[in-house]
Amino acid sequence: MKVAKFGGTSVADAGQILKIFDIVKADPGRRIIVVSAPGKRSKTDTKVTDLLIACAEAMLKHGQADIELAVIVERFACIQKELGAPESITREIESDLRQRLAGDRKHHGKFMDSLKAAGEDNCAKLVAAAFKQRGMDAHYVSPREAGLLLSAEFGNAQVLEKSYAALAALAQRPGVTIFPGFFGYTEAGEVATFPRGGSDITGAILAAAVQAEVYENFTDVDSVYACDPRIEPEAPAIALLTYREMRELAYAGFGVFHDEAIVPAVQANVPICIKNTNRPAAPGTKIVPQRTAAGGGVVGVASADGFSTIFVSKYLMNREVGFGRKLLQILEAEKISYEHAPTGIDNMSVILRSKELTPAKEAHVITRITEELNPDDVEIEHGLALIMIVGEGMRYAVGLASKATRALAEAGVNIEMLNQGASEISIMFGVKEADRKKAVRALYHAFFAPTHGAQESS
Ligand code: ASP
């Protein structure tokens, strides 16, 4: 049995949904289908999830959201009409949205999640109806009924372990299950969503629960590329990646697959295949536990903006027992999660996502560090980008770091931070956001398209 997930652009209009119909029909193994909310039909279009967020915000701010609601209903009505599905579906979607908008607004996060989940939920109902109308034995299944239980971290939920046993029963259902991505329910019965892009996580959880032979992740590109094709259009497709490589690349900005979706697949040993709804015959990228020829050095260069560094220095820090713990404990107490903490002899940096900080939180953290740790200096710097070069074979390659730093130096990029993970399958560089693209290009050319000699990757 296969689990197939279709992203936002794959359900953006009726034409795309009919491509899914053909893909599902072509393989009887595709028995569990996870769908996103309708995404962008063109570059200037807006995703339904973003429309829903705007709608919820209007309701929270002004106590009404008629204009925003009408736009969303129109979006679904358009798909319903093009599919030739019964008009009653649009009416049901409208009444579902009104019901959510009339819900309790005391807890903003819960209210927001209830609205955000409406995109996937109604899309799944519409897709199931359209497939049924065309003679497929397709059924919408609600995450509540199936037992997808999540932590009560609204907007950032995680699956609860006990969900897996309940979800395993999906394998026994007749016909094709159409399951909405992105959300589940807390133990108290409230809607909770995964982080943005979280339909990938739903698909991975279902694939793990039913022990699928493969988790197919359908999107709008043929494969994962060695580097963002918007930066380097010539970047080659990657045919095979390990879980660890994909996790590292996804973490640092490879948008095709959510980094948190790797974990359930890894735990259940389910291979993942990234495929294109618009070209289903293309082989795509396979993500597997191990690559036999794990050599070859660097497989990809990833990058992401939006990081900040807290830099703390204190003479003889290396002799002060518990310094690092105390620093991290201050962040923990302020509910700030951090990403990396490279250290020197007399200094320690903590790298975190800038969205973790507000100006007030930032000032408070600096005050606490100053008062409680008595450092010589503490500074926060914003506008940091992380660049990663990733590859299982990097462990065995000599001179790789020097090659990378040379390439960055020749491109005139100043390295603010350099970190090699303990796994040795990646090296991370911190550079100024303004230098990000230049840095990616330089690394790409160093490892994939050297100006002299044949292509080399180590
Ligand atoms: N619709 C959600 C989002 O836009 C989840 C997803 O598409 O995976 O983030």
C-alpha cells in the first residue's frame, strides 16, 4: 500500500485535481491520499491557508470578516463548478466556515487553528466527492474519526505516539481514503495544526502508521535539486538521498519537503519519493535509509534567511562550570527555542530563528544575561542566513571545508560562523542575509560546476 500526499498547487484548481484522479487511478496501491488546501494557481495568487489566516485575523480584530469569507467561498465555488460537483458542496463549505468563525475567540491560537484547518478539511471533502462522482470508491476520512491526536501546541503541534495504533486501522478501510493534511485534534478534542507546510507531516505519519511500501510526496517540481534552481537554474536533479541528507537540506531551506516529515518515515523505515503531479512519469527523488554508494561528497547546498545570533563573551568562560547551561536556561525560561550554540574559549554564540524574538523579549533576555552571567560583552545580531553543504560522503572527504571556505573567500563573502555537525554529514556557514545568494552560488560552483576540470563533488 502507498500513501500519496498532494501539495497546494496540486489541488489549486479542477484541472490539477483531475490530474490527481488519474494518478490515483493508475496505481491501485495508492489507497491513502492526503491533500493540502488549494494553493497558488499563479505567482500572484494567494494560498487558501493565507486567505483563512487573513479571515481569522479580521474576525479577531473587528468581530466580522464577511469580505474575507466571501473570497474563500468563491475560491472553493470556482473549483466545485469546474469539477461539475454538486452546488450543495459549496453551501456546506460556506456553512462550515461560518460555524468556525462563530467559534470561541478567547484563545487566539485555538481560533486561528480552527480556521486554518478548514482549507485542508474542505478540500478533502471536495476531492472525495469529485472522485466518487467519477466512479472511484473514494471516502473522506476525518482526522478526528481516524484518531490523529496532536499536542496542544496550536500552530506548532506534534503527533502523540498513541495516534499510530489508531491510524493503522486506515489500512483496513475499503476503497481510497481521502485524508486532509495539516491538522489533527488535541486530547481535549480541539483542532490543532502542524507548522506551516505541515501536510507533508500528516502524510508521513499515515505512511508510518500503515507501514506503507512508499510515501509519495507529489508537488510541482520533478525532483529535489542540488541547489535552489531560482539561484542556479542549471542545478542537477538529485535521484537518491538519505533521510539524514534530506532532513539537513530541508532544515536549511529546501522547501519541497517539510523537515519534520522525515522523522515518522525514518522511524517506520518507509522510503519517501518526491514526485511531480504535472509529470508523474518522471522518476523523482527517492529518500531512503542508506545509499550504497554514499561517497561523492556534497549532494546539495541549502540556504535560509531569518536567523539571529546572541553573542556572549567572558574572559575565562572555559573555566566557569555551568556557564553554557545557565545561558541556555535563560532562553528556556523565556520559551525561546534555539538552533545552534557554537562555542569558543571565552565566548559562546546562540543562533536562533529571528521570529523567536520580539524587541521586548530581546531586551529582557539581554538584561537577564547581563545580570545573571556577568559577561564582558553581550550582543544580538540580526539578518543572519545559514548555508549548509550536505552529503553522507563528506565524512570521508579530505579538504572539503577548505574548498568551501576558499570558494566563499573568492566570492568576497565574509563567514560569520562555521559549524560542522557531529554527524559530519554537513557543514554550516553563517553569512549576512545580503550575501546568501552569492554564497550559495560560490559553493555550488565549487562542488558541482568547477570552472576547470570535470564535475567533481568532493
Ligand atoms: N496549507 C498549509 C500551508 O499552507 C499546509 C500545507 O500546505 O502543507 O501551510
